[in-house]
Amino acid sequence: MGCAECRLCKQGEDSNEYEYNKDNHKKIQNTLDISLQNKSKNNVNNDNDNKANEFMQKFEENIKSIGQFNSEEEFEILIPEDIKNFIKNEPFPFKSDNNDSYKVKPVEFENGNIYLGEWNSEYEMNGYGKYYLKEEKVLAEGIWEKGELKRARIFFPNGDFYEGEIDNSVYNGKGKIISQNKDEYIGQFVSGEKNGEGKMIFNDDKTEYTGNFENNNFSGNGNMKWSNGVEYKGNFKDNYLEGEGVLFDNNGEKYEGNFEKNLFHGKGKYTYLNGDEYEGNFEYGIRKGKGIYRKKDGFTYDGMWDNDVPNGSGKILINDNIIKCNFHNGKRIDEQLNEKITYNEDIDYNFYNVPMNLSAMKLSHLENVDIMTSQYGAGTKISFLDE
């Protein structure tokens, strides 16, 4: 049946004309709908234009209380070409959720700083904008919320760069720092300092650390890979290997156990490239105290150690025989035993290979890991307002 209200549909509703009129009705109705929608949009646009005009009128009346207008050309002259090219070619990674914002031409504050971006009806920086600190020569491209910078890319004059979240004018939340020498940190910040999970890459030798940070230091569980092939997995404290961990040397040898200030200390197990093992006590990188040395061929020394060599009482296990013995500075001193051991002459008492010397290895980027050598590193405070 045709549309009760439509004369076109009623005409010929009992004939082939019905389908034709029905189609015409739909076209007419669509045209009316589009017209109404456009009218509604125009009304909204007009309302927005009126609000914007009203805002700009009031803003211009009050501009003298905070500064003066400047031109976009003057603003752009202040920005170095490499930074302008970066902004042009690298999409801005953050979005603004602010709807009640109006873009205003550059405002130069009394201290010479300039802001080009969006403002809210309370005359606060609100939304996307660029802020240039004239004296410091620092540029922030970011998102403001009620006058506070919340997410930004910050370009420093020495080449340092920050991208991430900000709170109370300091790095806070997820962020990334790239220093002037191209060292890089990606991870969590709390109150301006590296805290939580993060990753650091040192540009000079591509050493990498992935793990936990506390107050800008390696602390907690982490994994560090040096460019020479050495790798550590385990606990850190204040930039030292400290606590339980595993260290893999680049020659295939491995230490698993306790560390203190980058040295084997406490209980641990060392596996040599030839398959020999030492399991026992270490003291600041040296085998000292009770320990067992097992050779791949079955020879075992179980006894006391000092200064990395057998020293004191112990026993040797070989060919299912147990030989009680004493050593002094690595040399056996009880050659004459109550029982005659016919194979004593065949025993190699220089069986104890020395573990890797961590102090001599000088593993890079421990103890001092603050990659930002300038004043713009972790902890930097950027006072972008209150103007």
C-alpha cells in the first residue's frame, strides 16, 4: 500500500505507477531529511561561531593582563629548522579530549615566553599547543588541561628529547628520554625519576638493560646485555649486581648464585668451559671457605679454600677412593699417609681453574647509569605556567 499522507503514493496504488511513485517518495523524503540535517548543522556551526567570536572578543579585552599577541611568523622563527622538520614528519602521538577549546594566535607573556595553541573559556591553556621558553630555548609540543601540561614532546637546546606523560611540571607516567649522545630510556617515571619497569640502551656500545628502576638506578629484577656478549639475569641494587643472579661470560662459562657489588659473594656455582664445576662459597669474587671442585672426568676435591686455591683440610675423590688431605696455598702438604696410595704420583693437584675476574672485566654502565648528563635528565622540572 502507499503512504497515507503522500499524494504521489496514492496515485496509482492499484497500478504499476505505485512502485514508481513509491521510489519518488523515498527520494523526496531523503532530500527533506538531508535538508533538515544541514539546517541543524548550520545552526550548531552558527552557535559555535558565535561562542568563538564571543570568546575572542573577551580574550582580546583581557590580553593585557597576561601579555600581548604575537604573530605566527615570529613564533616560527624561534624554532630551529631540525625541530620544525621533526614535528612536520613525525605524527604527534597524543590526542586531546578537550572540546571546549578555542585556538588563539600566539600569546607572548611578560617573561618573553610564547604559547601558540588552544585555550578554554576560563582563559587557561587547554588542548593542543606549542610553548616556547625564550630564555631556556626549550620547546614543548603538548596537550594542556586547565593550564597544566599533561602529555608532550619536549625539545631541549642541547639535543635532549623527552616524550611522554607529565604531572606537576615533571616527567610522570610512561615516557621516553633520548639524550644528546643518543642514549635512550623508555619506561615509567614517578615524580620526575625513573621508577618501575623500563629499558635503557647505551649508544656508545649498545649495552642494554631491561628491568626495574628505583630512583633512576637499576634496582630489582633485571637483565643486562653488554656489547661484548656478557649477559646478567637477576637482581640489581643501586646499579650493582646484587643478590641472586646468573652471569654468562662470552666464552661460554657461567656463574649462578649470590652477588655483592658486582662480585661473586656467598653461595654460588661456577661452570667452566671445559665442563669442570666449582660449587661453594665465594668472598668478593674469590673462592674462600667450603667448596667442591668437580672435574669432568670425575675427579673431585671437597674441602676448604682461600684466595681462590685449596687451603686447609679436605678430601679427594678419585676412582672410588677417598683420600684425606691438607693443602697450603694450593699445594698438598701431607704426601705421607698412613695408607700407601699407589696412584698418588698420578694426581694433578693443579686442578683448580680460576673463575672470571669481574673486577678486571670492568663491565660498563654499572654504578653510574644516569644517561642524562645535562640538566634536562630525569628529575627535570619544567615550569610552563603559572604565567
